[in-house]
Amino acid sequence: MDLFLLKKIIGEMLMPINIILVLLFAALIFYRSKPNLSFKCLLAGTLTLFLASLPPFSDWVMTSIEDDFETFSRSNSPVDYIVVLGCRHTVDPKLPETSQLAPCSLQRLIEAIRIFRIHPEATIITSGSAFSQTVSNAETVKQAAISLGIPEEKILTENFPKDTEEEAQLIAPRIIGSNVVLVTNANHMPRSIKYFQQNGVNPIAAPAGHWVKNENQKKSWKYYTPSTNKLKQTTLAWYETLGRIVQWLKTLF
């Protein structure tokens, strides 16, 4: 089996919703033969689901990741490259490229365009492979950027990296020694910066798509009830935590 695919499968199996389902399924299996174990599995699954979907807990774990870097304002020196890491898209000829992009890709593109308006001297590098699509994420983001007014000659593409580690490895040789702004989602930024630093590049972080906003504002009662959106947020925070653990383990070997 392809190592990349195996890594993705293992990662999905370790996501909160799958852990919860395993615990609840185990509770059913052992209901008669081992009622004590069944109860413990049921309790663990229920508590995990409750915590993972509870906004205060979800915001706490996500903020611990997103707050590592401030939003980008302006570089003191001219910017050479704005690197936009890849995310997801779905090719559909009936839709404009902007509508083909998943929210994460669109958020990154918008941030890159904002930075380009501040630093028009920069060249934008889009990244990301096609995966199961017929067009790469890098090319789709590029076409979306052109449709939003970015000159085609100001955009380069890196169409083959399948994950953040490969993006850093393939893009770094082109940008070493340059003033680089790195654009990705806020929760993905700590791991991304580390990969580029490991490949000799020290980019300026430009986090986009923050999940937690104005955390100190007054909360309504709904904030203290479980939410499917917060379950997704917790899942992404957990995914990034696993990614950072794997990243750290690789430095040991």
C-alpha cells in the first residue's frame, strides 16, 4: 500500500468521531458478556463526544494552536514570494474556479490576494496536487486568483506535492534566501512553518481562516451547549496535534 495513503487512513482512524464510534460499538459488543467494560466504553464515548462538541473546550484547544502567530500586516522589506499552501477543491466546469475551491483553499487565496495588494512586488506561488481531481489544487487556485484580478505572470504553480512536508521540500530550493510570506490556515501554520524551517526557509507567517474569533466577547447560553461545528473544530485541532507529534518524531530518526 502507498505510504501516503496508509498515513491518511491511520490518521482518519484516530479522529475523535471514529474513536467515539469504536467505544460505542464496543459498549454494544460487551453489553452481555462484560457489562462493566461495556459501561466504561459507553461512558468514555459519551464524555468524549460531549467534550469534543462543547464550544468552550473546542475553542480552548484550537486557540492553543491558532495563537502561535499574529496576522500579517506589512513586511519591513520587499516581499519576494507569497507561498499559498494547497488544500482541497472539486473540479466542476459549470462553476467558476472560486466556487470549486473548498473553504480552506478560498480562505488562503483571499489572504494571499490581500497581501499581494500590500506588496505587489511579490510573486505568488500556489501549491497542491490534483489527488483524485483532473486539475491540481495549485492550478485551480491560480485560475481563481487570475479571475480576481491577479496578473497571470505574477503566479507560479507547484502542482505535485501531496502534503505540507512535500510542499516545503519542493518549494524551498526556489525561495531560499528570499523574503517569503507563507499563507495557510491558522491552525495549520505552526506545523507548516516548522517544515519550511527544516528546509532552510524562515518565512513570515500569514495565518488565514481562524476558527476562534473575538474569544473575549460576551457569550450567549448557546455557547455552552454541544455543537456539530465545534466537533469539526476539535477534530481539526486534534488532526494538527497528531501532525505535530509525527513531525517531532521524525526529527528523532
